[in-house]
Amino acid sequence: MENGRHSITNEYEIQKYMQPKVSPVRLPDMPTYMRAEDQDPGQSSPRSQLEVHIIKNLIVSYFDTVRKSMNDMVPKTVMAFLVNKTRNKA
């Protein structure tokens, strides 16, 4: 396939699923890391440490679920695109 035609096809595929006149959401810049102040009284309490541990476990669990879901969906999506493209050419 020619580079020009290939890029036009890709642009069409992208635009086909985009909604017209929808501007992208811009998020504010965030610092790369944040630390609690040393004077924070709740920083070293056992309850605070427990909550931090629970939140870390929930985040890890969530990302594991998302990763497994993506690993399952990507091959199915690729096959669906291949089948649809083959069906459209025939």
C-alpha cells in the first residue's frame, strides 16, 4: 500500500470514531511527586500507615485487572479489524 493512501486511510479511521467539535480535555500540570510535611501529625500514625497500605493494594489490584482486560481485548480487537477489512475487500 502506498504511504499516501495508507495515511489517508488511517486518518479516515481516526476521524470516523471522533465526535465533531469536541475539544480535548486539558489537565493541569502535576508535580512528579508529593510528600507530606514532617510536621503533619497524622503522617506516622498506625491508622494512616494502614490506609496507605490499603490504597496501594487497591491500586495494584486495579492495574492488574486493567492489564488483564487489555491483554484479553487487544487480540480480539485486532482480529475484528482484520475480519472486517477482509470482508470489505471481498
